[in-house]
Amino acid sequence: MKTEDDVLSGLDTDKWSQNSVNAVLAAKAEKLAVKGLVLNCYSLDIDPRDDMPNEKYNEDNITSFVDSIYEKAAHLKDNETLRFQVAIKVNDVHWTAVDMEVSNKSVKMLNIDALGDESGITAALDIFLKLAEKYPNYSTDSPEFKFRWLKHGTIRGADDKVQGIQYDNESCSRFTLDHLFHLNNIDSFALLEAKENDFSEYNFSKQVKSFDASNMPKEFAFLYRDSQSKTSFASLPDHLKSQVINKKGQTLETSEAAHTGEKIVKGTGKTANLAIEHKKTGFSTDARLLSKKKDLPQLAENRDILKALKSDTFLQPVHFDKQAIVRRLIAEAKSVLSLRSTGFIGIYNYGRDISALRQAQKTLSAGETDKALEQLGRLTIMTPLHKLQLAQIRENFARQDKMEMTVATTSKNS
């Protein structure tokens, strides 16, 4: 196992190793857990081995991953699915993001490659096909197997340009992490399903479709928050720019503007979106803070998906302190409300929210956490992301209650 110094020192470099990525994943998981949320996100290293010069990807690691995921999926009940995200280290310099949902009869995969690099897209598709082909019910025409990927659009003009997201050669890991953290918050496959008919199909496979900024679900607008090109960002459709993308209530456009500043490029000052630089600072800070409280090397190692699958920490349930979480949510709502003027949300809605918060506090004091959550959901200051996360928290609490009841019943009967 790597030491704490090994894990933390890598965060200062431009190109992050798997250790650095795992440290950030571990920190994010801990940060979400105290909010009642779960991060089902891991890393997978398929970087070709130095002693195998003809190897495109580390086939042993791909095989191990595919075999282990299929074994998990094969034991699921007919109505069960596993949903998780993977930051894939494709080679020494590139990372790509993958969102997956598997059942005992299906595989769905979404690939977001911020750089639009062929190596990342090809690697994701290769893993998808290897996993799909293990299923007895797999066929090239089966609608149960779907691969969707972001294909960067084209900015039409005198010289056609790519409508990209990442334009440097150093930030692949941070783009990958940021995109996966957002995907963890939404039901990406339900959103993709609703837009299926708008996507581009490919003759070589009916199961592979791509989308771009012109036809993606509007909830995917966050993908462009970190865009490093002002020209690319300006070319995005208005409905994406006006989409609310965070709990602050910021739209894509206002968020991008908030991260805009001056950057020195080859000795010259240039106005640029600095969001990905800000993300690097934030991710590193969170990992260092976690190292002061918990065993960071062990938590980071558990984010290596091959090790997590082997040690049975993959998708391991999180135990939530329900009272503390709801208390925190109430405090957060109070803080948000204090920053909003009555003119912004209206005197009537402001009064309703104040009343709902007081009720939620009383309900929590009476030990009724689920009811307090329901009351918080009525606040008018709640953004779509707030509401989505509240629904996830309720699901997580219900799952925990069910598990505790099962354990209690089993203990009583034994």
C-alpha cells in the first residue's frame, strides 16, 4: 500500500497518477457521506505495461474487471441493477470517464471523453463489448446492450473548429473526475433513453450511438462548465447555457462567467475559463483535509476498482447518521435562504420557506427524520439538484432502515 506522502505528493503534479485520482475519489466519497449521499465511483488502470511494447491496453486488467463485473451482474435478481462510474486511466497521459449500469441481462455504458481522444473512446467501447459478449442473451441486435458517447460537435465557419471541452494535455484526470461526480447525481441512462431518437447511429453496430451539444439531454449541460475555449462555449445552444447546473442556482452561463479570469499563456494575458484549475485546487484541498482525519491510503486503495472487487468493498453500503445529516441540511437551507432577498423569491415564498424550516426543525427534534426531509423538499429555494439529492437521501435512508430491520429480524430468529 502507498504511504500518505506518496498519495498526497502526486496532487502537486500536472498529470495525476491513479494514486492521486483515488485520493480525490476517497475524499469526495467521505464528503458526500456526511450529506447522506453515496459516491459509487472508482478508478481502473488499463495503461499498457512497459514490458509489453505491442500491448494497446492492459488486457489482464480489462479481463479482470469484465469478469468480476459480469459475476456480480449474473447474481442479481431480475429487477436489480448495479450503477457505478469509472475513471479509466487509458495510458500515461490520458483519462476517460465511464458511467455504467448492468443487470443480469443488460449492459449500458456512457463514455464522456473531455478531450475527444480516440484512445479513450476506443478503450471504453472495447470494455463494453468484452463485457456484453459474456452475456448468454447478447446479440449485436439486442436492445439490452447500449453504448453511448459524447462526440464533440463542429463550430461551422470559415475554418471549422471542434466544439470541445478540454484543450490542454494535462487536465484529463480532473475533467474525468468532475464529469463523473456530476453523473453520480443524475439518472443518466433514463435521460439518454428519452433522447434516443435524436442520436447518431453507426452502421457497424446498432448498439452504438453518439450525441453532441445540439441533441444531448439538457441535464448534461454541466459537461461544458469547465470548457477551456471561449469560442467553443459561445457556440453552445442557448437552452444549455440557461440550464441550472448547481445547488447555488447558477446556470451554465453564469457558472462559466464566475470562473472566468486572466491566464498567462506564453507570456501574454488571456481571458479564460479557470474552472478546471479551480477544481484541481479544490480536489487537492479535500484530499489533504481527509488525510488529517482518516486513513487516506486505505480509503484511496479502496477506490481502485480491481482491489475493491477483490476485497468486497465495491459498492459497500455506507452507514448514515440520519439526525446529523438532516440537521446539516436544515442549516444549509437556512444559509441559502439568508442570502436570498425577499424580492428575489417573493415575500410569500420567503414566509413559506421560513415556516417550513421551523417545522422541519421541530420534526427533527421529535426524531422524525424522514418527515423532516419531506418538509425540506417543499422549500421554494430548492434547485432541481437540491430536490434530486433529497430524493437520493430518502432512498439511502430507506435502504439503511430496511437493512437494519433485516439484521434485527435475523438476530431475533437465530
